[in-house]
Amino acid sequence: MITPDIRYAMDGIYPAAVATCSADGIPNVATISQVWYVDDRHVALSRQFFNKTKANLENNPNAIVRVIGMQGRMWEMRVRFLRTETSGSTFEQMALKLNAIASYMGMEEVFRLVGADIYEVLHVHECTEYWDGVDPA
Amino acid sequence: MDIYTNHIQRLLDGPAQTVGYLGTRDEQCQASITFVLGFGLKSDPLRVTAYLPEAALGNTARNLKTSDYATLLIVNAGTFEGVQVKGHASLGPGDTAGESFLKMNLKRMMEFYDMEFYKEVRTAPLMAVELTVKEIYNQTPGDKAGERLQLEEGGV
């Protein structure tokens, strides 16, 4: 389900975003520092600040993630929140990468991984609405 | 009141390119995201407009009929500084000002990222989603991320 092109976009230069919805029907969007490939059907999102996202997921585990690759190609993933990991291989690898991102951006004091939120990927599609008919390669 | 819009203007004027994500939801409370490349600030500081081609609306039009309460995250891709505004949204046709905003942002994107590819971005027919802002939140990474800001003193 998660192709090499999508994995490439997950390392994109644009901030990815996750959208959730509260129990009372108010949508929320948050940027994500990392969308981490776990396996073909699972991704992990870096949990750093995400207070509203976390609150929304407790009532409604469904979310949408959008990633944008280097060439502007975009993918949308419909996902379902499963759990938060605060140790283990995925968490440790994400923490290392986040440290690298923070160092690059000069934000070592700001970026700190609180958890790796694991999501099941339910559906993926490429969003071509801005570039339909244009070969981005 | 103008401090809050000044902050959005600072995002738009900042290094790199400013991108946005428009969030809406359907009747099952399933959220949707729409990518936004054009923004407009009008003389009324409580109105923020997202400009996007009709083809990029996705579920937005249908969702706004279910619930017109939407959210717009505006973030500078270079600094990750951002704000999220929430409020009642209306969908209508874009205008020449919106086309100018969108093309200006695309030009900055091409210059900053050296991406000639973006010359091919579709901009027409242009649509406008105007939010009447009721809430604003700090989305800049840090201890204050997610903090609700007062509209009257919304500097971050």
C-alpha cells in the first residue's frame, strides 16, 4: 500500500499535516515533523505537541495525513490511530531523526519526541488536483 | 485587532513559501484536508480567504454543506511558524485579487525551491473559501504550540 514514491514523499521538504475531528465536530489540522514508515500498512507520526490531535483521537481514531514530496507530488492517507509508543525501535529511530531535524533547523531546545503514534493505513491515493496531466518526474 | 492579521502577513512574507491546509469534516465526523497555496487578507481582520483551484476542493464543498465550521492552518515551510484559524466558512468563486495572491505565492515557491515544475500548477477556475475567524491557535513548534490566542492580541 505504501509505495517507494510515497515513502520518498514522507521525507519531503514540506511539513506534512494530520487532520482530526473532535467529538463535537470541529476539525483540527496540525503539522508533523515526521511521517515514519513502519511497514506496508502502518506509519508512525512524531508526537511532539499534538494536544488537540491527541484529544480528538481519543474520541475519534480516524484521521487524514497528507504528505508532499520533493517534486510537489502529494499523497493522502486515510489512517486509524492505534497506539502511542514511547520506547522501542520505532520510537528510538524517530527520536534520532528528530534530533537531526532539530539540529538542522537550530531548534534543539524545541523539538522533542514525546511519542511515536502508530496508525493503520486504510487507504492511500495520490492527489493530482493541482497538477493533473502533468508528469512531475 | 490588527496584530493577529499582521502575524499571518508575516508568515506570508517570511522566508520560503507559505502553505496551508484547509480542514473540514463530513457527517460521520471524518476529517478532510485540502492543500492551499493562496491566501488573502482583507480589510476586515476577522476574514481570511484560502484560494485554490476548483479541482483541488476535494470534499470541501460537500463537507461545508454538512458543517460550515472549518479550520485553516497556515505554516511557513522554511521556519515551521504557523497559526491555525477556525470559524465559519463559505465557498465562492475566486477573484482577481485571489489569483494574484496565488500566483505570487507560486512565484516565491519556484524561486525558493528552484522548481520550474510549479509553472504547471493549475490555478483556474479559482475558488475562494472565506473563513470568518472565531478562534486562533499558535501552531509554531515550542511550548506554546496549540495555545489559543486572543484575536485582539494574537501576536505569537
